[in-house]
Amino acid sequence: MDYTFLQEYWWLLISILGAVLVFLLFVQGAQSMFLQPMSESQREKMVEGVAHRWELTFTTLVVFGGAFFASFPLFYSTSFGGAYWVWMLILFGFVVQAVSYKYRNAEGNLLGRKTYDVFLFLNGILGPVLLGGAVSTFFFGSDFTISKSLIAQDGGIISQWGPLHGLEVLADWRVVAFGVMVLFLTRVLANLWYINQIDDEDIRSWNRRQLLINAPVFVVLFLAVCAVLLMADGYETVGEHEFELVENKYFNNLFGNIWPLAFFLVGTVLVLYGIIISLIKKCTKGIWSAGLGTVLVVMSLFWIAGYFNTPYYPSYADVASSLTIYNSSSSEFTLQAMSIVSLFLPVVIAYIVWVWRKFTK
């Protein structure tokens, strides 16, 4: 295994973890509906339906961040260390989520169940929007500069950011649209999850009615975001820290390469199929089709962001600071050692599946 293979292998693992994370955000999508009108018994059943899945979502987020730290530490130090307001909001939301599930029904709860439901609702909105927005910066860029020479100076700060430290991306309507699209995707997945998991016709009918609202909004946003992305210009890598602007870069990456295109098209069809059979045929299995489709589409997006001589973290403050999987990775020895560890990934997946089945029962 040469160095280039290891770098590309680890980007593949990152794409798998990122895709699974997006699917598991259906927990946040469910929480974003907790305050909508419904009976208290329905609300409690819906809360119970995702009450423990959030742990798998948070675990996947931590593993995703850890994998980035191990394989592409320059991205980790630049994004997690520089755009810290965004990541702090995401992590704070997960902390509030954990506390809310633990204490909302606790005896002697001082804040009241309603207060914790509001906390869960806020996490359900902000989590997908912020995480979706963070992923969109792989295409639309962020405001940072990198100088490796600074690491030898006092403080060892390798990257410099604007005064908003990542929050400036919220002024980019494309980033916001991407985040809102992810939010409605999670709501669609949550509706499909409840239809599959809760054997209650009232709850299934309620979620099908919600699906009639969430699905069209998601589809419109998905088409709009895809159109913007595929028409956007991007950078082509011509040297380790040299890039040139290319028209329709992501369109070329997607339609010029068979695997990303196949995953994207098949995944899109599977998501739509899961929605349609849940609405028209009253099928309860739509979550599995839509879930697999979500994973395939997100993986394809990671691929067109990081492969094909494309910087996966472009800088609009200084193009030369843009990060690729080749100029931001760990050493060859580290990637080799971590690749051996990654062979145990099927064991981790088997454990997650086992825990998932235990929660379901």
C-alpha cells in the first residue's frame, strides 16, 4: 500500500462515517417535531421511539471527528480549532440533548418536561442545520489561512480565521440552504422511522400527514442545492498548494466518474422510492430504502468533494491554503498503523447493529 492509496482509503472511510452520521440524524429530525400538536400519549411514544438512538448518533459523530483527527489532522486543527463557534454549538446541543432525555421524566424535575422538550426541539433544528452547513463548506469554502511556519512560534497556531470563527458561513445563503435541506431530510427519515417502528395507526397516520409536508419541501430544496452545487465553479489541484479555478468542477467530478454518479442516482431513487411506497402503498418499510439511499448519496458527495484532484476544504481567503486529502493527511506510518486498526471496523459495525436491535426490542 503506497502513501496515495492510504490517503484515498482514509477519505473513503471518512465518507462512510459521514454518510452514516447523516442517516442517524433522523433522531434530530424527530426532535424537531416534538412541539407540534399531538396528544401527550402520542408525544411520549414518539420520544420513546428515538430516546436511546441519540447515543449512536453522538457516538458516530465522535468517531467521525476522531477519524478526521487521525487521518487528516490539518483539517481537524484548522476546522475544529478555528471554526470553533460552529462546533461548540453542535457539541453543546448534544450535551443538552443527553441531559434532556435523562431528566425530562425524572422525579422532582425542577424545569418541567415541557422545558426539556423545548431543548430537544432546539437541538433537532440546530443540529442538522449546523452539521449540514459544515459539510457544505467542503464545496463552498471557509474563511481561513494556513501557514505551517507559525507552528514553531509561541502558541503554535497554524491557521488564522476571521473574527466570527466559522459563523460567517451562515451569511452564505448556499450554506444555509444546504443545512435546511439536511434538516428536512432528517424530518423525512424520522417520519419513515416512526411509520416503521411504532405499531400505532394514529401515530402512523400523523407521520404520513407530516411526510406529505416534509417530503415535498425536502425534494425542492434537494433539487435547488444540487443545481447550485453542480453549476458552481471549483478548484483543481495542480500542485501541493497550487490550485486553478475550473468551471462546473463538481458537475465534471460527478458526471465524469462512474462510481459517484451511480451512487448518487441509485441513492436518490431509493430515497424517493421509500417516500412514495410509504405514502401511496402505506408500506412501513420505507425507512430502509430511504436510509440506504441517504448513505449512498452522501458518500457520492464526499467523493466529488475530495477525490479527482479536488480540495475538500477550499479557502476563499487564501486559495493556496485550501486542503486536499494529500496535503492535509497524517504521515505514511500513521496511516498504515491506523489502517490496521480500521480492519476491526466490521466488529464495531456489528456492535452498533447489536445495540440497535436491543434498543428496538
